[in-house]
Amino acid sequence: MSKFSDSTIIAAWELSSLAYRLNNIYSILKEQVDVCQQEIERNLHGKLLSLVDEVQTDNQKVLNLLFASNNYVSLKDCPTQVKLGVSELKNKIVLLLITKPQLFSLEELLLLVQQTCDDHSSDSLRDSYKIVWVPLPSSDTWTDAEDTSFNFLSDSLPWYAVWKPRSLSSAVVNYIREEWNYKEEPLMVVLDSNGKVTNNNALDMVKIWGARSFPFSASKEAELWQDQKLTMQLLLSDINPLLAYWVKEGKNICIYGSENLAWIQQFNDNITQLKKTGLQLETIYVGNNQLSEQHIKEIMTTTTAKNLSVLLSFTKLQFFWLRLESMRRSKLRQGNTQGSDHALEELSALLDMNDKEQGWAVFGNGSLTNILRLQGEKVVELLKKYHEWGENVHKLGLLGAIRNFLEPSFVAGPCSHFYLVPSNEELITQGSVVCEMCMHPMKKFVVYQP
């Protein structure tokens, strides 16, 4: 006798047939849904492309396309964890920080936070712009590690972030990769209050000038460099409050670096002798661009006992070098070359300084618009022979006295260059001013305009 009745067999066959038909219908529908989704993605990509040429009254259409959400909640305020819609960004300049979910190195992240949050002189601008973190995975799908990294960082950052970056449309992701040229290196794309892209990558200018870069456009970056010389103020002001104070007070400053302990000790011994004569000179050790944290700590431990220099933390040292790298990239982006741009040449020389045997030093003054870089034995020789040039410091200033010693023709005679600048108390009381073109000391004259 059969184990199953005929009715049971028929029912099982009908269920199997129904399952086959349903599976077939599902496959057909899924294929149609995929086709529709692809069409939606193509249309969205096309809309994003067309918006570039359209004049918008605000940034809402652009932002809604980028961060489309069914419930109108597409962002979150990281410090408060409050969910937000893009309407919160209306009439604001929006800086889209596009990175991998792991973001940056810790030092680079801390520098960016400092430059965007710790400058209280820019408090009046703070409501005029917002930073939105847009994390993109390395592949088409998110890994568990990327998910974990995003969840941790988005709970810690001081900016806005995309609430559910996994849900970003593939058309938006492809648009960012293709049109904004995102290649997994961090970008900071700037949208003005009308949603127009005004800078394809403002990350370097923000690291250099912080909120002083407002409104963060490419034209603002060019404007900042137009009047900017390579000065101690540019190199040091955003590293440490004490250094910023020295710059503001117009103090003589020497930045130096080396990994040769003997050279460092010799340098500091000579500086000690100079200071005993009454020379006012602040010295700051910055290592070089290649030294690891462990190596820096070993050098600091060895030299701390007799060191009269300011010893910055490893994080602050990294701020110094990261900003120099940003300055070089920004200069290159402006179309400058080392042969035609003195500042770019000096930046590259500092960043490429990795000679293990020799040290280097940069002399400057917070109120002057130039610096002087020396390397190796030239530094030691200069310091040892202070008795030959020190008496000129009062008359020519530190840099002028050093240049006169190294280049005797420096004060051979006046040049024919002249500058007309608005008068101010600091300029009148300032000591010797050096011509930026020929490096001769300049005479001051007061001109009255009716």
C-alpha cells in the first residue's frame, strides 16, 4: 500500500508547480525592478549633471538630490545625534568632506577639527557654513569594519554627517567619483548657498587658514596666496598658542630640525652662548617630515635636560608638517612651479629635508615678510661666529645681520625698488625692513596725501 494517498501527491505536485511559477514570476519582476532602478539611477545622474548648468535660488534641490531620503531625514548632527533634513543647510555654504569611512590619521583629523572649531575669532561666521561628512566605501558594498568605523566616528565628530551612508544612491556615489574625481583621497567639495560648486577641494586651504578661508571658494584660495609670503606667521600661527604669541609680538624665531643627536646638542650649546650675550631668540625643534613618534620621543628624552628650545608634542609637530604639505599642494594647484615661486621652493626644501647626518634651521621674525633657511655646517658656523655679526642685529635686525655676514654685498648700497604701504603704528615702530626683491635694508619715508 502506498505511503501517501493520491490526493497528497497531487497537492504536493501542485505546490511544487506553484512554487516554480512564483519563482519564475519573481525572477521576471526582479529583472524589471532592476531595469527600473537602473533607469532611475541614470535619470538621477542626468539630473545632477544638468543642475550644474542651471541657476538655482538656493541649495535645496542639489542637496535633496544628493541625499534623497523617504522620510526627509538624511543627516545627523554628530555632537547631539539629532537627525536633520537638508533644510537645515538652506542659505548656508556647505563643505562636503568626502572620505573613506576610516577618515584620516588621528593627527590629520585633530588638525582639521582645530582649524574648523577652535578659532574663536571666526565665531560670527560659524552659522554661515556647515561641514557634512560623506563617507564612501572602498567597494560597492560596505564591510563590517567600515560600518564600525563610521558609527564610532560619527558619534565623535563636531560636524554633520550623512545619517545612513549605506543608503546613498549608486548614481550619487558614481557622480562623486566621476564628476568630482574622488579617488579615495579625501576631498572637501564646496557648495555655495545656491548649490553651485565653488571649489573642488578646499581641504588644504582649511588646514592652512582655517575659517579665514571663508567662503572657501577657489577664488578665495587664490586671493589668500596673492598677498601671502612665506613667513613665520604662516608657518607657526595655527600650531600652538605660545608660538602664535611670539609671532604677534614680533620676536626673533628659529625653527630647526635634525635626527642627529650630536648636531642637536651642538646647536643648543651654541644657542645657549648666544643668549648669554643678550640676543633675544626663541628656538623650536620640529624634527623632520619622516621621523616616527617613537624616534621623536627618544630625541626629546635625550636632549630635554639641556634643551632651551620649545619642545612640541608629536601631535603638534605633525600639525606643522601636515600644514606644510597642504601649503605645497595648494601652491601647485595654483599652477606655481619651484623655479618660479620662491615660497614653493622653500616649502619643498623643508618637506624633503631627510638627511640623517645634517640639521637645518629657519630664521625669521613674526613681523617680517621673509625667512632665511640654512643647512648643516652653515648653521653651526653662523652661530659660532656670532661675535662677527651680532653687533649688526640692532641696526639690521636678526635676518639682516645674518645676511650681511653670509653675503657681504648685502649692504653694499641702496636698491631702486620702492613700496607704498598704508601707514600704521606697527610699521612705524618696526626696525629694519628688508626689500623682498634684492634683500637690501630699506629706508623709511612718510608721504602725506592731501
